[in-house]
Amino acid sequence: MHLLTDEVKGFLSNSSMIRRMFEAGIELKKQYGAENVYDFSLGNPDLPPPPEIKAAMQELTDVSDQPFAFGYMPNAGEVSARAALAKLVSKEQNMPVPPENIIVTCGAAGGINAFFRAVLNRGDEVICPAPYFVEYGFYAGNFGGILKPVPARKDFSLDIDALSAAINANTRAVILNSPNNPTGKIYTRSELAAVAELLRDARRKFGRMIYIVADEPYRFLNFDRVEIPSLLDLYDGSVAIGSFSKSLSLPGERIGYIAVSPKLDNSGELLGALTLTNRILGFVNAPVVAQKLIAKCWDCQVDLDIYRRRRDAMAKVLTDAGIKFIMPQGAFYFFPESPTADEKIFVQALLKERVLAVPGSGFGAPGYFRLAFCVSEKNICDSAESFKLAAAAVR
Amino acid sequence: MHLLTDEVKGFLSNSSMIRRMFEAGIELKKQYGAENVYDFSLGNPDLPPPPEIKAAMQELTDVSDQPFAFGYMPNAGEVSARAALAKLVSKEQNMPVPPENIIVTCGAAGGINAFFRAVLNRGDEVICPAPYFVEYGFYAGNFGGILKPVPARKDFSLDIDALSAAINANTRAVILNSPNNPTGKIYTRSELAAVAELLRDARRKFGRMIYIVADEPYRFLNFDRVEIPSLLDLYDGSVAIGSFSKSLSLPGERIGYIAVSPKLDNSGELLGALTLTNRILGFVNAPVVAQKLIAKCWDCQVDLDIYRRRRDAMAKVLTDAGIKFIMPQGAFYFFPESPTADEKIFVQALLKERVLAVPGSGFGAPGYFRLAFCVSEKNICDSAESFKLAAAAVR
């Protein structure tokens, strides 16, 4: 007797490669000791939360025996959290975004699900440049949507012609993740303006709204201080999604937001719908502890320099091993070319040398592999010999 | 240009009556002062969390400047939280339930959504006795399921014949909420055994699994210490869903669980699917702060006697006003008969007397209204005159 839907049963048999690496890592660490394993598989920030978080936690603790200390709140979020987010988003997007345009969500993942629930009809397509964060396919699929990956150019910049060719009467949204997981690419103003122009044409042609979802949880991880243009400003039908998982090292507490472009006509309708879908998907409201933390700590962040030094160390390790890569401008990933056509062979060779990486197939880009540099600089430097040995083994 | 799907647009135009009452309440409290408004509209527990929560928060605060203090964790939940939940669930269900059978969720609402995502095909039906918690319809509808309410008997017990008649080839689950919101009813062993028997027959007849979802966030609110039988024990195809929103006054922090019956054949498949759907719906994992709190405080709870005294006070208020009701055995709601056939007229009359209640239509039971007694005993007693005046006004 079938316990699951066929769809979900299919998902299980293709269980996440990232997760399998995670499990292999646990075994290796038991065997060799954690310091002798180079685990670049997971984007789980290892930096402690900034000290302001501890102070804010103490304030919360002091009142945690009071009525309503952890009470229900408006589904869109606490007034103080929305006000803080409005300040953050206005600064980041370089345009005034009022608190009413912001819904506090259960991380970026919760925000994207709430958005797709509100706007996707069955069969609607969501375009995204590949390589891409593989969860997007699930998020669209939860509500009958279909993810349509479109290969980026060789340098990971947007292929505007390919995106244009992918748009049709079923297109409902384009999801753009910048800085990008897994490539570290930051899209330029001219690339984004070209997408906006495409979509304005397509809306006229097909007579329906086509959204841009600007997924920006890595916005603060911008190593070279290049411009990260505001899609909220460039395109009226855009929403920006963010999270504090990386900037405040709070991934387990699940806190993020969705901001609707102030340029959108009738934006109140979309915001009302997001408030409702945030409720009915079972989030009800974003976790209250995290809401109170970001209300106080919205303008804090972990030390970017630490990540920048790690990036530079990792670049040297790869270069010394003769592995080709494009230097990531942001986020905390490298997405190098595999020295073998089938990157899974190289990932196995790395595993033999106690290096954990994720095959690019898991991101819609075979022939590459992903390294997350959420580990110490020393650990990165210590992995140099292992990369050389693995590369030599497959050449 | 349509911003939303037609379905979601429809939801918005029927926005929650509970929410409208909430807004009317804010206005009344501004005008007359909070102590002169009798707000029985929302199930937002007013008791402070038990003192053990403050101690557990302090422990968390002390380590909140450490790496991974709020880190990612397995999608099914922290080992310590699942172990604590296994102890709680085993005790409550009076049978051994191992940690592997438990997924930590974003409240009960998150648990039900994760479950429906795993098992509902488009067009599948979910049966529930009416009156019922109106969000169930949304939870099923999120994944193409259809809620099929079946009226309970006049005393709010289960109508086994009516349930039997409602089952067909599309039936995928029956959701039973005991103690019940809004009626306060606790289903007896013989009622639940009859449902289990029905479903065993229907499974044979239709050749598909039919689940029971035992939604039990009010399990600890059992005023007369009657038996709350274990559906996990009575029926192999059952899951029990619980939450700490009421027992620990933590509704805003969103913490609950889903426990799969240890009697289910191949339960690992369902548990694997729930781990996946919990992840892909955007919960990723239940909020980490709450997981750490329940790992320590799973066997604590707010003082039941306070709620019992309120129940008795509310019963007296209603009796004195000549309003008919069935005494709730559990949860913190009354669901009395309206003195007028159209209960919305009576709810308006109550509003004139500064009493906030929710029409029964919002629970699939016109002619009734719901009162949540999450307010002080004094406030309940003070409302006596208002109930009398409102009842007199409509007679």
C-alpha cells in the first residue's frame, strides 16, 4: 500500500548529494579526526554570531517569564522587526522601502515558498540561470510550478538571449540569486537591466505579470565591493528575499524576509496574499526569538574580512593544484571546473584525500564541483596537498 | 494584470473572521481601555511560560557567542529534541515511540503541512468532523487536497455513520482534533476504535492507505482527567501531531512535532518523506532556540488549574445569561449555541457590549459561536453583565 505520492517517492530515491557528502564527512571525521578532514560540503557558517546577538538574547531571557514573551503576533511579523527590516532593505536597495512592503519569513526558503504559493498556478514556469541552488525546483514544484534552468555563459554571467528564448506564455517568474550559490557571481547593472527589459516586453506580449525573485541571502558577502544593483528599483514586478542565516550566523533559527518593490501597482494585494500564504503554509509567523533578535541587530554582521581571507587562501590552494576556477565575487563558494569530464570521479578522488566537495550535477552543471569555505583558513591551507594529490590521481 | 492566482485572490476576499474580530478588538480597547473589553476571540495563551523556560533561555544565552550556537542541524531535528519528544510522546501515547519516529516541526501547523505534502495527490480528500479548525482546509488545499467536513452529532461526538458515508476512493486521510478546537470535546476510546475499524475496511475496499491525523496540541488541557486514547496505538496508519504553543505558552516561536505510529509497516519511508517535505517547504528545520528549549523543558507545563477555574467561571457566566452550551472537557474554548438562528447577529450584539467572540460559521457550524478563555478569571467574571445584556437584546 503506497504511503507516499509517486512524486515524493521519486524525490527520496534521488536524495540530496549534499546530504550524502554530509554523512560521508561524519564517518571520515570519526576515523581521522575533524582537523584532518577538509569538509567543504555544507554552507553552514562556522563563525559565531556577532556579540550584539548575545546581548539581545540576554534582554529576551530577562523577560521570558512574562505573559506573551513568545506570544502570537501579526502573521506578517512584529512591528519592530518590520521597521528594522525596512531600514536594512532601504539601505541595501538604495531606495525607500516602507515596513508595509516587508513580510518577515522563516528564512529565505520560507519566503520563496510563501511567494510561490501566492502566485504560481499549476504548470507555471519559473526560469533560473544554471548552475542554481537545487532547492528552487522543489519550491516551485510544491505548488505545481516547473523550474526551467537556462545555462549561464561560461563566465557565469547571464545569457540574455537564452533567457529570452526560454520565456513563453507559461512563464511566471525569473529567479536570480546574486551573489550566486554556487558560483559566487554578482550580476551587473547592465545584465539585470536587460532581464528587466525582456520581461517588460514579455508581459505585454503574453498579457500576464512575470515576476523577478531577487534571492539575496549573500548580499553582505561582497568581497570586492562591486555594485549589487537593486532589482526592486530596476523592475516593478520584483520581490527581494533575504536572510540572516549568513550575516548573523543564525541559519538554524530560520529568519528572513520578503520585500515587495514599492514600484509595484497594487502591491497591497500581493502583500496581503503573502501574509496569508505565510500563515497557511504553517509558518504562521517567523520565529519570535529571531524576530526580536533582528529588530535589535539588523545592522550587525559577522566579519567579512575573515571570509575574504579564506577566499584568497582557497584560490591559492586551487591554483597550486592546477584546478581552473572563476574567482567568486561574493557568497562563500567556489565552483571550479573538474579536471575530469565526469566530476563525480574527481569528487571521489577528493574524498579519498579527505576532502569533501559536492558534484556540480547537483546544481545543474556537470563538469564542475562546489566548495563551501565555511571552515577555518588553516583548514583550507592544510587541504593543499590533498587537492594536488587528487588532481594528480585523475590526470 | 493579475498579481495572484485566482484561488489565493478568493481566499483574500474571505479573510478570516477571527482576524476581523482581532482588529475590532484593538479599536474597542483603545476606546474603552483593555480591562473593559472582553476579548474571547483569539487562542493566544496569556499565561507566562513556566519558570523552567527562563532558566533554559539563560543557558542558551550563555553560549550564544559560540560557533554553531544557532547552526543548521539535521532536517528532522536536533538529536536532543527528538530524544526528549520520544519520552513525552511515549508517555502521552502510553506506548514506546522511538526518537526515529519523530520529526520536530514548525508548530503543529508546520507538521500538518509537511504531512499533507508527503501524502496528498491532487484531488485527494481529507475528512474532518465539523465544527473544525478552519485552517485545515488551507493546509489540504496547499497541495491540491480537498477538505470534506462531516457534521458531528449534536453533542459534538463523532457521527460514525456519517463518516462512513463520506469515505470514497479519493479519501486519503481523516483528521481528528482532540481535545477539540472549537468544541472542547475529547473523543472516547469506542468512538476512535470505530473510526479505526471503518478505515481498515475502507483500505481493503479501495486498496490504498487512509491515514488518521491525530491533531493534539491541546492534549495536556484535559480538565476532568478523562482518557485521551492513543490513535498511534489504535491504528497503524496514524500520525500524532503536537505543539508547545499552549503547554509552554510558546506560540510565536513555532515548535511542535509529528510522530508516526510505530505500528506502521515501512514507517521509515514515511519518516524519510517527512524529513524531506519539512525541508523543501522552507521550514528546513524547526527553529533551533525552541528545539533547545523543549529538549530541556519537555515535561513542564503551565498551570492547568488556572484554565480549569476559568472554564468554570465562563460556564457560570453563560448559564446566568441563559446561553446553552456543552461543557468543554479540554482545550480552552466554549462553543455555545447562539440565542439567534443567525449567530452573526448575536456576535454583533456581543460586540456592542464589548465582548469579542467568533461566529460558528468560521468553523463550519453556523448557529454557534466560539469563546477562547485565554483571559484572566476576573475578566471572564466581569463580562457577565455584557452577556446578559446581549442575550436580552436579541431575544
